[in-house]
Amino acid sequence: MKITPIFNIEANNKDISDKLMERVVSLKINQKMGMVSDSCELVIDDHHDSRIKLPGEDDTVRISLGYAKEDNEEEKLFDFGEYNVGEFAINGPRDLLTLYGDKRLWTKSLKAPVKFSWLSTPEEPLLLKDLFAKVAANHGLEAKMSPDLESIVLPQIEQSESDIQLLTRLASYYDAVCKVQEEVIFFMPRGSGKTLSGKGIAEVALDIEDLLSWRSLHSQYPNYQSCRAWYHDFITASRTMVEVGSGAPCFDLSYTYADETTAQWAAQTRLNHAARVAKTIEIMVIGEPEIRAGGTVNLSQVREGIDGSWFVAEVEHLIDKQGFTTKVICQQLNG
């Protein structure tokens, strides 16, 4: 039974939870899919007779959320990782110190401009997994890619952008998500609710009694049935079209891709995206730290059109004087 929410905070690998337990006004964790950094916001009572030491440029916090031990149940704390304290604010006259943390410990190197030729020939094709592994190694990150994407052959790429821009662009072509967590960089299908191995992520079951509020948006239009993309055919020296799906309305991609395979992937990605965002739901539940961005939730006993499994695109966990709540933005799972 979820009764008493608790948290654990480490500053520069030192546990400071006991010192802050009575002084934390609110604690918020926000997770999103993609290269958008996970973030935290910690508001602390900074009364004048016991000031909090202001954070330094390289200070970090590690945060865990959960519930205290109750009767026959064990204490449950879920680690949300380490955050760099990039900003802080001091407010008065109430005397509050607000720390803003993110996971952009990797941004300086990944965001630096790069000029590089990624060669790809029929004899030695450039595989997506090889490019991804090399970029990860250049930044001291461990590369983990879904097997479903490893065999993708890339055309020659003349890179004149940062590595983060390159990976984000490739992810957009292949309906994938690229994200850095701790010292690992992931590249996996978007909206599947599956792990890198292809197995389903442990689903969080919620029924109507768990929901504090919900709002579902169903868009009937434009309801795209197909998508067209173009690529440059070097043999005929012409702009050639590929189409995914069938029927109207049809979405046209204006960009001209390097080859047929990339154009087909891009068209399928756009069609998948249109299907996911055509049906979304926003829910608020009693604090549920097991809900993570990229996972799935299963709703039951709500009503037709809402019950079933949903892909978690964004989640916000909040502990304050009102208790522990979790806000979730969900999309349809890929078909």
C-alpha cells in the first residue's frame, strides 16, 4: 500500500537526505523520450539562520523516489540517476533555493561541430550500427542499439554538423529514439514499448481507482493513410518517388533523400508518427515511480477507447506538501 512517499538525495556521491528531509519544499523529476535531457527541480527552504551551501559549477545530485516501509511491505526506492546542477535560483522573502538539474553531462563534446566523410560503397557498405558505435566510442560512451536497426545500410554521409545532430537526424529517418543515460547511449525503435532485446518492457497496470484525472484526445483528421517520399536516383539522374501505405489522404515529404531505402524508411516513420499522435492521453495518478518514459502503461475499467496499453512519451514525478503524484503523457503504441 502506498502511504508515505520518501526520497533519497545524494550530492556529489554523499547522502544528504537526512539533512534536507524537513527542508525540501518540492522535488520534481521530468523524463522525455529522445535527446531532450531528463531534468529535476529541487526546492529547498533556505531560512536565514541555516543557509544552504550554494552549488558549484560541477556539482551533481542523484535522486531516488519511492515509498516508506509499511507493515508487511519493504521500503521501495527507485533510482532516477544523476543530474548536473546547471542552474539555481534564490527567492525571497520566503527564502527558497531552487536547484535545476539535467543529464547534459555529455553535451559539450557531442554538440561540437564535426566535419567527416562517412564512406559507403557496394563493396564496403556503411552500417548504421558501425557509425553509431564509432560515434559512441569517440565520446567514451557505451553503445547499445536495437537488433532491429543494426542491419540498416546508410548512403555516404558528408557530415558537417555535430554528432548529436547527426544521430538525431538518423533517428528521425528510421523512427528511432537516441538517448544518453549515464555513460550509455541508446538507439532503439520509437513507440514500441520494448527493450533493446525486443522484449516488452514491464508494463505498469492502472485501473480507474488509480487515476486522479485523465484527458484523452482523439484526432479524426487528417488520418493519413499513406506517405510519399523522394530520393535522387543517380542512375537515371532523376527525382524518384516511393510510397508507403495506400489510399488518401497522403502526406508528401518535401526533402529529397540520398537513396531509395532511406526514403522508404522516412515515409514509414512519418506514417507511424501520424498514427501515434492521432490518439493521446494525459493522466495523473497517485505517485508511481515505476512509470518511465519509453515504457508502457495498461489502463483498465475506464471506458472504451481508453482501456488498453499506451506508450509513455513523457512523465513527471512530483513530491510536495500535497503528497506524491505522477503526470503521464501517452501515445498509441506502434501497430
